[in-house]
Amino acid sequence: MYKFLVINVFLSSLFLGFLDLIILFGIFMVASTLLFNVDYKKVIAFWSVLHTGISVLLFWYNDLIFVVVVVFCNFGHILSSCFMFLMIG
């Protein structure tokens, strides 16, 4: 994705708003699915998809600050997933 943004700056700027809406809709749908889910392993799996969606949304903006935020988001994902798996067993 990052290479696509660097190579096709003009093309990616045309579709940036449309892709943002698609990604935000996906994040909203995953979050709404998490509200009604009772299986904890599925909750952890959906939580991983939610973190990935946030990372993809931040990567589209091709800025150093957002790349740093993605690194911290992935680090938070690693910690939260490990602790959730430890709690569930």
C-alpha cells in the first residue's frame, strides 16, 4: 500500500475519500459486531481486524506522523492481544 501511494500520488489522491469511507464503514461494522458477540476468541479475532483497519486507514495519508502512530497502534495491538489471550486461557 505504501509503495502504491508513493508511485501513484495523483491517482491515490482521487480515491482517498472513497477509500476512507469504505475503511471507516468496515471499522464501524466490525465494532458493531463486537457488541453482540459472546465468544471471546471471536472477540479477539475481531479486535485484531479492528486494529488492522485503523492501521490501513492511517497508512493512506502517507505522512511520517501517521506512520509513527501506526507503529504505536501495532504495539498496542500486540500487548492487548497477548493479555486478552492470557485472560481467556
